[in-house]
Amino acid sequence: MRSILALLVCWLLSPGLLALEPCRLEVIEQGSGWPVPGVELRTVHGVRFVSDNAGLIAFDLPELMGQETWFTVSGHGYGVKADGFGYKGVRLRPEPGKKLTVTVERRSLAQRLGRLTGTGLFAESHKVGEHLDWRDGPVLGCDSIVNARFNGKQFWFWGDTNLANYPLGIFNVSAATTTDFVPPAHPPLKVRFDYFLKPSGTARGVAAVPGDGPTWVWGAATLKDAQGHEHLVASAVKVRGNMEAYRWDLVEWDTAALQFKPLLTFWTKSAEQPKAPKVPDGHALPWTDEAGQAWLLYCNPFPTLRCPATYEAWQNPQTWENLTPDRTILTPEGKKVEAHGGDLAWHPWSKRWLLLFTQKGGDTSFLGEIWLATAPSPTGPWTGARKVATHDNYTFYNPVLHPEAFRADSPVIHFEGTYVTTFTNNQQPTPRWDYNQVLYQVDLSQPAFKAAK
């Protein structure tokens, strides 16, 4: 019996049956040496690897270990030069336990810091024994962010959300909080969200507005009432069919139930009112005019509605004022750029208003190119528009700025958006990354922005 056991152990430990230790591939940016998340390496026989938030890939293909291997490199704004045949890639010889580096050139004004949401943010790192302190959150993917600061925390609200247990996930707003939001001065990106959960530990919805179809919230803001008490408020839209809006509500965060509660239904689709009036959607922007009046501007990316910045005025649609924004956006060369959606914020370092938007009908994708323009006021005129990020045959919609991280002594800004194949003909979604929020940073002291003024 002992002889049989010894033979069995020897057989199990034979080199042919032992799993190979991965080869550690690190993707870094030329010049800065920063790790670059979201870069894809693809073998000649079609196996795809994508760098995680630490810029790492754990290469583990036994059939290519020890062999010179070609990897096609693609990375939405990052890449390598083409060879004489037009192929863009690198040759590497992976070995178990070996460390190799892939250097890519950044061709966009924005640097990609990584994914904010979803799972597997450090999946490749974990395979090579790094960043083992990281634990993923409970969602696989989520759509379009709005946020506001309330009760000393940063609140994050997402639209439709994917869970692991079934293709249909959360359709009434997933949410989380963070103590604050301070993007790292250097990668890797690690933002730990405290999600609102069911007792079972799975993520839950926080906007149970009556009616069929999904609920989405927009225009989240914190407002004080006449007694000085703060309220976290938003507007909620009910949709059905092919994204048909049929009801709009004002909602308020219930601090006991930890969810939004409807306060007022201000429009329901009917024969008499088939179209919604101007509504407080998009992103809520606090603004004080020259006369000292405090307002909330609702922008996506242009301001289309405003109301006095009080809890009482927000609840009364009679105080809402429609705005007719100047939608003309010009490049430094005088060419027009058409905006689809985006965000607006004041930047204290440049002392300019920033308009961040997805271009409608871009060169590399219909809704995948992100631009930044500036103006002396939130109503324009918008000039100096520069493309800051591009996504080849991919969508990056509903981008938002993070003014809570802006500093008067820093030219660096941050923005995020939803990375998804929707509105493209791309049939190969990026594993783990698709339908998630991706964060970028831009240094406004770069020569391109100086030339744009």
C-alpha cells in the first residue's frame, strides 16, 4: 500500500501535471513609467489578455511558454508603432515566473488611471501574488454615475447594474458611499466603495419608485431648508420599452430607510402631455450669479434649467426656469464640435469653466471620443475644445467631472464615464471592463491647452 501511495504522489507531482507559474507582464507608459490599465495583448491564435488596474497581466498559456510570441497591442489612446507590414505589437518570450515589460506610447491628453467599478480590478495581480489586500465589490458592472456629498460622505448612484447570479441585475439604482474621493497621485487606482446591501450581502436598489421598467436618478444634490437642515435630493425617471420615459419624480434620501423616497410626480406621459417639460436631469451644479443669487444649474453638458438653491424652491416646479444655452463649441482652429452629453464645472487653477463631453459622431467611434472646452462663464462661449481621450469602436458616454478633487494649486483634473460596446458594432466586449466606470486624469498645464486659450 505504501508503495502505491508513493507512486501516486510522484505521479501527481510530475512536471507534466504541475500548473505553470505565470509570466508577469507589466504594461507601462513610455516616459512616465506609469502602469497602464486596460491595454489588450492578443496572441496570433486569438487569446486576449487585458492589463488590470496595476497594469499587470499574468500570462499562463502553456503552449507558448518558452517560445518567442507575438502580441498585438491595442489600448484606446495607448499603443506601439507599426512594423513594416502594418502590424502593431511586440515580441516576447514568456517564461514561468519571469518578469517582462511592455512599453506603450500615450497618444491622448488624458491618462487612464483604471476601473472604478466591477470585479477583477486586480485579478491579474492576484495571479502573480500582488495586491492581495484588495477585495472586489459585489457588482460586475454599472451604468452612468451621479454623485453628491451628504452627511460627511460622498454618495455614488449608478443606473442599471450587473450582478453575478443572473443576467438581469439591479434596475432601480445601485449605490455606495466613500468617505471622500481623492484620486491617487500615482497608480494603481484603489477606491473602496461601501455598497448598500441586502441582508444576504448582495447589492440592492435604492430607488423604489412605483411603475414598470427601470428607475434612473439624475441631478443629485444636497440642499438646505429654511431651518438650515440638509437634504439629499434627486430627480427620478421611469423608463420602459426602448428607453421611453413615461414618468418623472422628485425624490429624497431617507436616512432611516437608506433609500430614496418619492416626494412629487411632476410629469406622467399622457395624451394631453405626451412630452416631458424641461426637467432637473443631468448633473446639478451649484452656482452663484453676479447678483449673489445661489442657483442649481442642471447640465448635460450644457445648463438647460435652473432653480434657486434651496430645498423649498427645488420642490416647487414653479420656481424652475428653463435656459437656452449656447451649444456652439469651437476648437482653437475654429471648427465646430457637436456634444452628446457630459458635465460642467468650475476649475480654480485655470480660473475657467470646463465643459467635458462625449462627441457625437467622432472619428474612432460614434460616442467614444471625449473633449474638453472652456469658457469664462457656465453659459459660454465655449472655445479651445481639445480631444482628451479616444475609444476605438467603443462607447464612453455620460462622462462626469470630479470637481470635489479639483485644487487651486493643481492643473490636474479627473473624469470618469461608462465604457461599453452599446452604440457600436463591436462584437468583442473587453472582458471585465465592459459596462463599467473608468477614471482618467488630465494635466491642464500641457502645451496643447496653453495653445487652445
